Amino acid sequence: MEAAAPISSAPRTVGEIYRDYTARRAGLVRALTSDVDEFYGLCDPEKENLCLYGLPNGGWQVALPAEEVPPEMPEPALGINFARDGMKRRDWLSLVAVHSDAWLVSVAYFYAARLNGNDRKRLFNMINDHPSVYETMVDRKQRENKSGVDNSGKSRHSTKRSNDGKIKSSRSAAVEDGYEDDEEHSETLCGTCSGLYNSNEFWIGCDICERWFHGKCVRITPAKADQIKQYKCPDCSKKSR
């Protein structure tokens, strides 16, 4: 297996570093949740020292560590595969998740080293708005065990109150009104950043693929959502062209 490819251009601004962080985080969340069986299979203890990388394109990769010393950027925990068969699967995944969180923050602050204190503080607050990889993985597992069903069995449409007080169907999770049902979306992850559903934020659901998104991630405001008859997320919009 080849080593991870070097970074071509390092993010420099708060916005660039934050986008890099959320993309890498999304990749790690996928590796430890929806793609967990594939990830588990790649971490064969018979192989060499392996690391789990979150990639800036939102993907993930199990690969050898960088060969150069010092590396171009901080490296993930080395040799995660060696402990795989010596621990319970859930305990091993939890350990990988904790190390992945530490790596994500170290990469972000490696890039942020040249920022001033106010910008670093702003970056930390933006990062801290997301649940950790560990929290997302554990919360999802607990909800799956509790419900006994997967997300596909649930309605992907929310409800909200109209001005006359009646409940009506809506694509958007208009949580500002305070009527959103948390349980309906308790297992929902944002299709862009993989952040766990939070009733204090505005969300919108795609009418094509039925995934949910932070309004801010797809640049849709509550006012704009009310004017949309059929919402297509960025991925579905590209496919229909």
C-alpha cells in the first residue's frame, strides 16, 4: 500500500483551514460509521504500520505513514491495525476515533500556527461547533441499538407550524420556531459536513436523495427555502445536468 500523497497547497486563512478540517472530519466519520466494515477489513494486523487519514476532499484512506522526516504535516496514530484483533471491535473503533480527533485538531493548528490569537480562537470556536468524531460514532451506535432500525425506515420530511398555527409538511427543518421533533432527526448527519443533527440550527432536506443538510453548508436560508418548490442538493443538481 502506498503512502498518503503530500499536500499540494496548504490552507492559510481561517476559512480555508476550517473547510479543510470539516472535509477531513467528514471522511473520518464515514470511515467509522457508514464505511466501517470496509475500514475494519483494511486494517489487517498482518499488514505493516497503517494510519487512518481523513482527506481534504471528504474521503478517507488507510495508508502507510509519510516517509520523510519531519513529515509535511502531523501524522495520525501509527499502527492502528496491530491492536484490531486484540480488542473488542467497538473498543478498538472508539480508540481510533479518539486518536482521529486529536489528529484533526493537530492538523488544523499546524496550519493555524501563523495566524494571530484572535483568528486561532475563532477557528477553535468554529471547530468546536461540531461534535467530535468519537461523539458522532458513539451517538450513532447507541441510537442504532436503541431503535433497532436504520434511517431508511424513517420519514425524511419534517413538520413546522404555519402562521395560523396549523402543522404543515415542509422540506426544511425550521427549528427557529421551536416545533421541530428532535427524535425524528436523532440519527441524521449533514450530507456535507457529517455533523450530527442539532435542533438549534436550520436544516433542509433534499427531495431527490432525501439527505439532510445544514442550511449554512448548502447556502440556503429559511427565507430562501420557503420559496423552493423542490430542493435539490448540490450533488443531485450536478447529476441532473
